[in-house]
Amino acid sequence: MATKGTILVTGGTGYIGSHTTVELIQAGYKVVSLDNLSNSSINVLEGIEAITGIRPTFYEVDCNDEQAIEAVFAKHPDIQGVIHFAASKAVGESVQKPLLYYRNNLLSLIVLLEAMQRHGTKGIVFSSSCTVYGQPEILPVTEDAPIQVALSPYGNTKQINEEILRDAVYAGASYKVIRLRYFNPIGAHPSALIGELPLGAPQNLIPYLTQTAAGIRQELSVFGDDYNTPDGSCIRDYISVVDLAKAHVLAVERILDEAKGSEALETFNIGTGRGVSVLELIRTFEAATGVKVPYKIVGRREGDIVQVWANPERANKVLGWQAQESLADTLRSAWAWQVRLGEREK
């Protein structure tokens, strides 16, 4: 099968990186995958190969390593685009280790952009976050909403990286940029061959929820039920990781296809457009799987945004992307992945 071109995926064995690699391969792209394996497992490549029949070319490389990145570009002169996921991403840890986050998340992007400029790469899709909006005054939030002061060094690195990309384009960079602002990715591939694989105690809600449902954790903590929301718990826009991965494929196509006439710098919200509370999410999981989740209400958590959900109209119209998976199906996929992990460990 003739490929559409070669895409470099950094953080390629991570949660979103692995699902995007699957969608790229299935769409006809060749993937070169990079990861330093600091927060992921090389075994993910087996899952990707089991789903697609193709094992992506993989290098254990840190994106801060200029010589290693240069060697990858030199070895693969056919790289046409980059999707940049590689980053440290735990909000709490970033507060404790800010310099680590600034080094990892800022330097890696700069090293990549310099290599892209040298090698004439056509464009980059950047993994950004709805954290750049803080607590928006108007919901649902559009891409034109003001950027708020970041609540953590992690959130600040996303903002600064967005500014680096903007300034590089303004200065006449030879590549195009699409910034995707994700809302809350959840779930797993429907095959249950890849999914979210947190090392240690999960930082994200869904792995903690599924581990609690599986009996690995005693109970799930719900941080606050006294917010100004219908049931008092925080509201988020939960999006299927497979739907999110497909948005990256469309973004790559938009950058590579001259006929699509993409601008030098574009930004898209990637969310469902529907806000779901934490308590509603727990109820939906229980109804979808038939499995009970023990939980307790605890005090509010510092830095939590009360409610945020996307206006995804720009992505719908311009990218031709739409969230397809229902919340129940996405939660069922997360549970199937958790069950499979449990069987693997026996």
C-alpha cells in the first residue's frame, strides 16, 4: 500500500500518541515514533502492531537531545509532518518541579522546530490544552476566548509553547502550525489492545475510577459537591481518545494538502461541546458497565476549574471533524481496557 507520507510522532508510546499512531497507520501514513519511555511502555508497540498489522519505526529518544533529533531527521528525509505530544504532564508534579517542566516542555519544542526548519518539514500539529482558557467567563468556550493566567507550571508551558509557535510563524517559519486544544481525553481503543497506562497512582480521573471499580483502589475521591453546578461537582468536556486521535489525522491532512489552503497558524478546540459533571460521569459508568464505583465526597482541590466545555464549531466546519463516540461507549472501552490489564497481570 502506497503511503500518504511519513509523520514523526513524539511521545508516540504515550496515551494519545499511541492511539494517534494507530489512526495515522490506518489512514495510510508511515509513522516514525519517538519516546524516552519516562511515562510509557515499549510494549505499547505490540498493541499498535496487533491492531494495524504494522509496527511503527521506533526510537528511544529524548526530544531535548538535539543530536538525537537531528539523527532521526537525517535518517528519515521523507518526514513531512510532526505531531508533538512528548511532554511532562502532571499538574501537581509541575508545581513541585517547575524547572523540570520548563526544560522538558519548552526545550523539546524548540529543538524540534529548529530541526524542522533545517529539513524543510511542512508542518507541525501541537498538543495543547483547554487549560489555557482557565475558568472562561462565557461557556461553551471558543478559540477566541482570552487566555487566562496559568494555574500551574504545566499549564504555563502549554501557553508559552503556543506563543513560541505563534512567534515562529510570525517570523516567517517555513512550516505550518496547527494547535489542537484538547478538552478531557478518556477511554481506550475499542480492541482493548491499547489504552491509558498510568505509572503509579493515576493523576487522571478515569484510570482512578476504573482502578476503583476493579478493586485496586479503595474508593474514588470526588473533590467538592458544593460548586455552582447542577449537582455541585465540577463539569468537564470528556472526549473519546479515538475521536481525538482522528482529529490529528485531519490536522495532518490539512497541513500537507496544499488544496485545503490552511493558514500558517490555526487553532482548534477538540471537545464534544457537552459538559458532564463528575457525579454524572460516575453514574454513566455504572449504568454502561453494570459495575459499582465506591466514592466519597471530599473537600475542593486547589486549582480546579469549576466548569469548562468546548464550542467545537471551528473544528467541525474547518477540519471536518466531529466527536462520534457516545460517553457510555467511551466509558465501556475504558473498563474493557482495565479488565484486560487485570488479566495480563495474573
